[in-house]
Amino acid sequence: MTVKETYDHMMSLAAELADLESAAALLGWDQETNMPEKGIEGRAHVSATMAGVRHEKLTHGELHDLLLELKEVGGDMGPENKAQVAALWRTHDRASRVPGELVKRMAKTRSEATAVWGQARKNKDFDGFAPKLSEMMSLQKEYADALGHDGTAYNALLEEYEPGAKLADIERVLNEVKDFLIPFVKAIADSGVEPDLKCVLGPYDTKKQGEFGAMVIKAMGFDLGGGRVDVSNHPFCSGIHGGDVRLTTRYKDDLRVGLLGTIHEAGHGLYEQGALAAHARTPLADIQSLGIHESQSRMWENNVGLSHGFWNHFFPKLQDMFPEHLASTDVNGFYAAMNDVRPSLIRIEADEVTYNLHIVLRFEIERDLLAGNIEVKDLPEVWNEKFRTYFGIVPPTPDVGVLQDIHWAAGYLGYFPTYTLGSLNAAQFYAAAGRALPDLEEQIARGDFIPLRDWLVENVHRWGSSFAPNELMERATGKPTNAADLITYFKTKYGELYGLS
Ligand code: ZN
């Protein structure tokens, strides 16, 4: 075979893999939105079979040989084709390192551990979960060893969510964030400024919240002809493929939950819609860095959706829609309420500032657990002690403390740091977009979000997985991920809101 024939053959196998992933994503979306309760058992079989077929195709010897051959050709293929080979090799290589027997044990333990976790959280009983969590932890070590690492098992797990990232780099940047945030959050609490939250707490009519959300995401440039919005318990975005991007949200009385959730998922959705049509059904369409994906959602949710300019434009429209709630509030009072910062127990309900301390705490604990520096049985005590140090409060019961997240039960170790990487990257992209678009603030204040969306398409979305995360950051912002822009953003915005000097 010529190089071109080898490449074309590899790409046709890659397209089949992409189709299987689309089908699995659609099954997953359906399960969370529409599937009747009794469908769960049958669906579990379908999903497991699909995952098995994909794994078999992904680790097949034929694909292995094609990829090896193409890797040897290297640069002679041109940068785009080389990047396609590298992206699929990464996925293929990781999948091939893990024995099928271990994959099955992990799937089994995951479904048992998440069920036990759900029960333990309901019963506020950490001891009921501890044995399963210990089992999951030793499996994660086994998994990391199978993947291979340099002596730091955490690196092997981190690589799954953030290609090229190393524990030492994550530690450095998260320590910087933590050292800034602990005194900053305390200064906000001590400022004596207390926004009046009545205007955001509602109750707001769910249907009208949905209409307002749809107006906002249309203005952001989200194409509802190639996407849709539904309701689920946990909001998510599923890019079935470039022409079918599905968001979910949830509504509460509190306006912030549904609206910010919708904007967040639409940020993910714009990323999926911004992919190059030429990358459809190819390895480069598969976004490998969660820190980059999360930057898109967080930028729209926080840097844009919680900005004064954004509410200059949208507050009068919201007031028209909900006169009974908002007639006596002005945009400044509403903006202050939307940006209320205070220590709280639950990560997913936290404001954008304290959120990152929730992440630092989880990161430090999972790092120490995996390294064997702390034991599962001591987790509640470790959690509460750290919580006291970082937030000045202590969870009264484990369901609102150490048991609140599903990640460890599901075996997602190395995932948490990508949330804060998302915030850091978001601040960095937003600052870079501001340098490229000098009247960005004015555009946002008049509801024109398209120049920003286009800047993101050009500098982030269209590249798919062409570059490692830090390379993409350097190309788009001039520097790798770091804490400076997020810290400046917080200092400027909240310094003003809370009268800090
Ligand atoms: Zn997200």
C-alpha cells in the first residue's frame, strides 16, 4: 500500500470508531432525558455491548499496524495528517495497555461503587462506602500501573483528561490559586457587603426561564437548528456530532441555577459546533482536553454571563419577562446578587470564586489517597479539617461533605483539577480576546456576542485536538496555562463589588 492508501484506510477505521461513539453518546443522552425508568437494565446491556465493540475495534491489530506504519512516515505526511495519526494513536495506545480482564473488573466495580455511594450518601454514612472506595482506589492504582508512569501514578490518570499534564505543574498552579483565594474569600466575608439575594431566589416560572435561556444562547451564537435543549438531573452537553449538539439544564426557584447552567452547557456546545466540518468523523474532532473544553463553558458562564455588560443588555429583557419579581430592582443590585460570594458546602452550587477552593481540596485529597499518604478510613476527618482551613466552616454530615460527589465512586481520579484548569484557561482566553477585540466590553454591553464567538472559533474551536493543551494556550494567548489572568479578573471584579482595596 502507498502511504496515501494506508492513511485512507486508517481514516476509514477512525470514521467507524467516531460513528460508534456518536451512537453511544446518543444512548447516553436518551438515558438521562427520555428513557422510561424500567429501561435501565436493557439499556445497560446495549451500552456494554457497544463499549465492547468499540474497544475491540480500537485495539485491533490491523489498526495498530496501520498507525505504527504511519507514525514512521511522520512529518512527510503534512502536519494535519500527522496530527490525525497522533490523536488516534494516543487513544489506541492507552486502550491497548489495559488488559480486557481489568477493564471488565473496573466496569463492575464502578457500577457497584456508584450504587453503594448513592445509598451511603442518602444515609449520611461514610463507613458504608469506605470498603468499596478502598477497592476502587486499589483498582485505580492497578489501572495507573497498567497504563505506565514515571513513578507518579497520578500522572497516568491525569493524562486521561488532560494530555501532557503533570502532577507537579498542576500542584504549582493550584497552590498559587489557593494562596490567593483563602485570604481573598475571607476579605470578602469580612467586607460587610451583603447583596440582597431576593431578586435571584424567585421562585421563577420554569417555562419562562427556559424561554429566557433560549434567547440568551441564541444571542451567543448557539445554533438551535443543529442542537437542542432538554432537562436532566445533572446538566451536560453531548456533541452527538457536529450537526447535532444537545444541551441539558435543570431549573430551580433560584434563577442562577437554570440560567447559568444553560449558558455553561451552551459554551460547551459552541465548542462542539465550532469544530471544522473537515474534521467530522476524524480523530481530531475528538476533544481530548477537559481543561480546554471546560474553559469554553466557564468563559461564557462567568467571564461573560456574570459580567456587568452582559446584564446591561439582558436585565431590561429579564425585567420585562418577570416584572413582579424585578420591578423594584436595578441592574446594579441584580448584578451584585448574581455575583454573591460566600463559603458554602456544596461544590456544584458554589460561586465562581469559592468554587476553585472546592477543587483544590478535592485535588489534594485524591493525590494523597493515591500516593498512600492518607487512608480511606480517615477521609471524613481529613475533609472536614481542610474545609475548616479553606472555608472557615465544617460540614455537619458527610452527605454535604466528603460524600457529595460521584467522581471517586466512579473512578474518575485526576478529573477534578480540570475544572479549575477550565477557569484559568477561561480567564486567559477572555483576556486574549480582549486584546484582539479592543471594544469587546462594548460589544457585550450591546448584546453583540458574535465577534467573541468568532474569535473562539478561529483560535480554539476549529483546531479540535490538533495541539496539546498548553500548545493551544500558547498559540491563542501567548503563554501556557497559569494563574495570573484569573487572579487579576477576581481582584478587579470582586474588589469593586466588595469594596476591597
Ligand atoms: Zn462543564
